[in-house]
Amino acid sequence: MTSPELPAGLTADEARTHVVAMLDAIRKAEQANALSKSRYMRLGRRYGLSCAEIGEYLDMSESGVRAAIQRSEDSTIEARSA
């Protein structure tokens, strides 16, 4: 794997600012993916996929899928009751 390149001519402070911005963008993308992942796991269950099948597609254990779905359902219930 090659390392990402920074734009040419940046000072050390500019490079640091650029790297921090990229790390923040990665964090935001991962948060969005996590929300989508749990939503689609729940949809998969609703439309007949087993936790084992979902786990195969996501490279997760069956128990990991089950736990993620439960956490997602619990947080939805908490959000609705707040």
C-alpha cells in the first residue's frame, strides 16, 4: 500500500491541518457507514435474512450481528422515548 501524498509546497503547519481535516473526514464517513450498516442489518432481518447470512456478507460473526442489531434497536427505542 502506498502512503497518501500531501499537496506539494505545504509548510509543516499546513500539512498538519490537512492531515487533521482528512482524519476528521474519515471519522465522519465511518460514523455514517456504521449507521447505514446497522440499518441494513435490521432490514435484512426484516426481509428474512438470518444473522448468520448477514454476518457472512459483512464478515462478522452471527453473535456480532445479533448484538449490533440489538444495540441499534435499543438506541432507536431510547431516541423515540426522549
